[in-house]
Amino acid sequence: MANEDRIIAVYMMANRKQGTLYTGVTSHLVQRVWQHREDVFRGFSKTHGCRMLVWYELHDEISIAIAREKSLKSYRRKNKINLITERNPHWKDLWFEITG
């Protein structure tokens, strides 16, 4: 894909409203969320069924996004849920928001 398709982001996937959460960082948000949705890779998100994009934050630089991801991973679960609910109160899957 072309560079203009690349979206640097920190994101959270969930298996259901207030369910299991997966926090990640990527330089290609659409591709990475698709991989989660399709269970392309083995790991935590596949094992726990985290296929819904419930939160994301865009960044201009991958280094800043990585630092933010590390920060979020240290958050208490309650704080992550509050962050999601603030932007996405119904915990809808934001896949269609990022894909148009």
C-alpha cells in the first residue's frame, strides 16, 4: 500500500463492551485492525476474541505512539474503560469509521 494509506495510531480492541481489552500500536491502523478482525496472528487478541476496535488515537510519529502505548499499558483497567467510554460511550466497533 502507498504511504498515504499509513495511519500511525495507538489503539484498543475489545471482545465486547467492557470486556477483555488489547492495547497496541501500529503504523498502519486499517491493516492491523483487519488482522485482528480476521484472527491472522496467534496471540492474546485472538485467544480472547478481541476483534472490535473500540478506541484509537492518531500520531504523527511512531516513536511518540510507542511511548503512548507503553503509558496506556500501565493504566489501570478502570482508566482504560473510562478513556474508551469518553470517546465511544456505546462501545461501537470503529472499524467502519476508519475504513469509510
